[in-house]
Amino acid sequence: MNLRNIIIAALLIGTPLIITRILLAEDIKSTTTKQPLTQIAKAIPGLKAPKADVNQILKTKRCKGCDLREIDLSDLDLSGADFRNADLSGAKLANTKLKDAKLSGARLQDADLTNTDLDGADFIGTDLKGADLSGAILLNTSLIEADLSTATAKGAEFRDADMTGAKLKDANFSGAFLFGVHLKDADLTNANLTNAFMRYANMREANLEGANLKGADLSFAIMPDGTSPYGTTDY
């Protein structure tokens, strides 16, 4: 075979390989174009909060950081439970015992806490926006910097609770028992406090703009400017 024939044979053999490589490259490029990184990223499952069932909660009374949205824990005894940083949005906790429970940093938006025993519970920095606390017992409960905006607490018992820096904007606390409650620096903008029992409540430097205090018992209470509506008697 002469040199010319050898070159022709080599070209005929090599051409399919070159074409194949070109097609493979185009296929890879097409795949990348059709499935950009953003779509590929969506296929990777994100980290989710651990789920827990009611039986497990009753057994351990511990579920820190758990996803407990809309869970039904009504009428149960969960005294001392640890639900710190858990998501309990929309949860049903009516008539539940949560005495001394740890709920700091938890989310309880729109939760049902009617007639719940929360005596001594820790709600520091807890999100309680829109929650219903009507008839609940919160004696000596810590609600420091908790968010109770738009929450309802008709007739709830907050005696000696610490609500320093709490947000109660547009909340309904009509008829609530707020004896000796610490409301220093609290935001009570447009709050409904009609007929609330607020004897000895400390509202120093609180924001009462638009708040409705009609019929409220403010005997010996400290107002935002440090005075009392019935004189200047200190707490």
C-alpha cells in the first residue's frame, strides 16, 4: 500500500472517532444547559427539623428544635417538657399542663393555648404571634422579649410574670389578670387592656400609644413616666 492510500485509510478510520467526540461534547453541553446548577441544587434535599410523634414526646418530654407544627397535644401532662427552639406553629395545646416547661426560642404562632397551665414556664424570646392564651395560667412565667403581637389572652392569669421588653402590639388582654407584672420597655401599642387587673404592674418606659385601658384596675401601677394614676407611690 502506497503512502497516499495509507493516509486515506487513516483519515477514514479517525473521522468517526472525531465525530463521536464532538457529539459527546455537544451532548454534555446540552445536558448542562437543560439542567443548570440551580435545578440540580433543588434535587438535593435540605436539612429538616426532626419529626416526633406524640408517644415519643410523652415518653421523653424532650423535643428541642423539633418540627411540631399543628401537632395535637391537648389535655396532656407535659410538665417540665423541653421544647426549646421547636416549631409549634398552629399546635393544639388546650388544657395541657406545661408547668416549668422550657419553650424559649420556640415558635407558637397561632397556637391554641386556651386554659393551658404554663405556671413557671420559660418563654424567653418565644414567638407567640396570634396565639390564643385565653384562660391560661402563667404565674411567674418568663416572657422576656417574647412576641405576643395580635395574641389573645382574655381572662388569662399573668400574676408576677416577667414581660420585660415583650411585644404586645394589637394584642387582646381584656379582663386579664396582670397583678405585679413586669412590663418595662414593653410594646403595648393598640393593645386591648379593657377591664384588665393591673395592680402593681410596672410599665415604666413601656409604649402605651393607642392602648385601651378603659375599666382597667391600675391601683399602685407604675406608668411609663414613672408615676402612678393614683399618685406617685413607688412599686
